[in-house]
Amino acid sequence: MIDIKLIRENPDKIRDAAKAKNRHVDVAKIVKLDEKHRALLQTVEQYRAEKNTVGKEIASTKDADKKKELLAAMKKVDEKQGEIEPEIKQLQEQIDALLYELPNPAASDVRIGKDDTENEIIKRVGEPTEFTFTPKNYMELAALHDLVDTDRAAKVSGTRFGYLKNEAALLEFALLQFGMETLVKEGFIPVIPPVMVKAKSMRAMGYLEHGGEDETYHFKEDDLYFVGTSEQSVGPMHMDEVFAEKDLPRRYVAFSTCFRREAGTYGKDTKGILRVHQFDKVEMLTLTKPEDSDKEHEYLLALEEKLMQALKLPYHVVKMCTGDLGDPAARKYDIEAWIPSENKYRETHSTSNCTDFQSRRLNTKFRRDSALNRSEATGLGSTKKLEYVHMLNGTVFSMNRPIIAILENYQQPDGSILIPEVLQKYMGGKKKIGK
């Protein structure tokens, strides 16, 4: 949720920021409703002041008739206040509904663009894999070694499901162990979160507006949602909590199964396991002080690159333009691995700085250790006022996609597949798939 003060001070800037993300919200209506709401609140304060004055007069008078007169006057003020309080509540609900429609404005360094065609490639690592033979795609390799079964999964569960078998299943656990081990060494707290969250939690994370509801699996009778990414149940852990400054940053690495309806992807990647309804994921989530969040974002990206470089997979880093940013993110990077069979790069990782967009909805704050620290850090003077944390997330491994990249990039002329050296110890020393 956007700070209403920012909208009051610069509504055009907020409107343009929403438009840059292809969101069209009536900011002028928010301002108008807010003005009316504040005017009514001021009236209520006046009524309270009147009642306070009358109350003091009642307490001090001994004249029964005067007291009766004052009580009647107070009753009239109460009635007036009672008449406008429902309107205040209704206005607040209208304002909140519109505020929830506003996306997080993009950071100033993000390119304004209409969609993914205007994203920036900011870095390339490694060259696309070259072969001295005609390479197979991952599903051909999977059939050769009995690694993936989508036919039986379709029989059991429908389209966009698959069984990972044999070494493919072991590769997932190898990636899980490698990712967890790497992040725990960095000081991240490992957590296995619930995969179902309340509507309040899902909405607070910013994933239900603008078609997000269509992408989720929602159990209406229980008002619970399956998570579509691990941080959706990790962020709400600290809803309505206050951190001490010394306890930030707080970094988590979570593993969970995730679920997506893929409602907007009709006809895209319908074969195989690249785009599925159910997948496992290891995800980072960080809570930081506002002045540290940009640095933290670069740190999460560096960790993702460290993992990809350890796997020795060719990749590039893409910086999203405004039109390709989701509602919560102020800035987002994707890492895309080279997929030989498609002759292009495909997303394996992403990392987003969501600033205080989610923490405002979650009411997750921190208190500076001292007034002096706040004054030095922000120049705002001595105060111990609570501030919202900044929240960031980043992929460690979304399992199916790195497995696809490994199968295709590490294939050999005889159809066997080498296992990345860094994963071999997690697979009992096994060095390749096939003879």
C-alpha cells in the first residue's frame, strides 16, 4: 500500500507511476475521498472537544437543571457524531480499496517500458553451449533415461503436471541441499513454511490485485490460498510486529511446494515441466532498514549469480522495465539460463526489492536503536518514531528450470548427461546420468 501522504503531496507522480506499470487507478478520486474523510474526522474531533468541555461543566456544576441542560446538549452532540461515523467508515473502506489497487512505484533507475520487450540485458556470463553433435531437448533426454513422466501425471492430475523420477528427483534434492547449505553459511535462517495462507496474508503481500486472484488456487470455504512462491507465507510471519534496529537485516531461506494456475499462459509451454501447476522452490526473503535495501538487492542478485556460476551454466541478467514489474516490486532482476533446444535464455531466478509496499500492508515495522542513529541515518532529526521495514525476495532454485538447464547443457554425444561437479557430493558421488 502506498503512503497516503505521498498521494496528497504529489498525486500526479503516483498516477504516472501506476500508468508506467500499465495500471490505471483513479488517483484524483483517492485525493477527493481523502479530503472528505479528513474533513469529517476533523468534525468528529470538534464534537469530542465539545463533549469534553460539556463534561467538565457537568462535573463542576451543582445546579440540577443546568446539569440536565448540559446532558441534553451532550446527547445532541453524540447524535451528530453518530450520524457521520458510518460515513467515515464507508469512506475509509472506499479509500483502502483504491489504495490496494495502486502498485508500488518503480525505482528511479528502472526504465519506463510497456512490456518485457523493453527489458534491459545488463550482464552476460558464459557463452551459449556449443555441441559437436545434434543435441536433444530435455524431454528427449528424460525419455532416454526415465527422468520425467508427464503422460502418467496427466492421467492422474491433468495437464501441466509431471513426475520427476530417478536422477531427476535426486537432482532436485541435490539443488535443495546445495542451495540451503550455501545460504545458511551466509547467515540466512532456514524455514519450511506453510503452503496455505489466509486471504489477509496473501492480499497483504500484494498478489491478488490486477488478475492475481485468477493465478492462485483459492479454497473459498476455508478462505485459504495455496502459495505461488515461498515468500508469500514467510513475509506474513512478522505481521503486526516491531523489530529492533539491531535485529535487521533479518534473512530467511525457505523451501516449499508452490502452486500456480498459469491462467494467463494459454498455449505457452504446454509440454514438459517448464511451466507447471506444482513445483518446489527455495526462496530468500529479507527484511532491512530502508537505507540498506538497494544494497541488499544487489547482494541477493550476487548470491543468485554465485549459485549459477557454481553450476557452470551460461546465463544473462535482465533488469525489468516498468511494464514488466509486478505490483509489489520497485525493482526486479531476472537471471535467465541458456536453453540449447530453444536457442534462447529462459528465466530461472528473479529478485525483487518491494521497499515498504508489503510491510505497510503487513504492518511490519522497526524502531531505531537511538534517536541519534536515526538523525544521522536520515537527517530527519531526533525521534524514535516507528518505521516500516523494506522487504526483498529472491530465488535460490525453482527446481524444474535449473534441472532442465542442466540436462540440456551437460548432455554428451552418447546421450549421457554429466552432473555438475558442485552437485555430485549430494548425489552420492554420482558423476553422470546414463552409461
